[in-house]
Amino acid sequence: MSETKKTEKDFQEELLLFEQRKVKALEKIANSLDALTVWFEEIDKDEWSNRVQYYLAEFHNKLVKGSDVAQDDVPAPKKVSKK
């Protein structure tokens, strides 16, 4: 019976450690997402607008719509003229 309690205690400690690792991982993900948000806010949107639009369309066509989208539906990248 003593061994069962010890095993249960070990199990509870492992669960606590696992929860702590999950929290640390989520904090790292949140920090990365925050850094990306700041970067997106700071980019020159006029220069990047066509490029971002193209990649968002690619993401939408390939991942959101699924793999049944024909390649003809994907818009060709537009060249951005430098001012």
C-alpha cells in the first residue's frame, strides 16, 4: 500500500511538471506571436501589400480550401514597382 501512495505521489509530481512545461511553451509561443505582430505593424505596407496579398491567397488556397484547388486558381505574383 505504501508503494501505491508513492507511485500516486510521483504521478502527481509528473503532472505538475508537465503543466509547468506546457505553460512555459505557451509563453514562448505568445512571445513569438507578439514579436511577429510588432514586425507586421512596422513593415512598409505599401511596398509589401501585393506580396502579402499573394502569400495570403496561397495560404488560403492550399490550406484553407484544401488540396482539391486547381493550380489555375492561384494568382500569379505581381511585380511591385519601386518608387
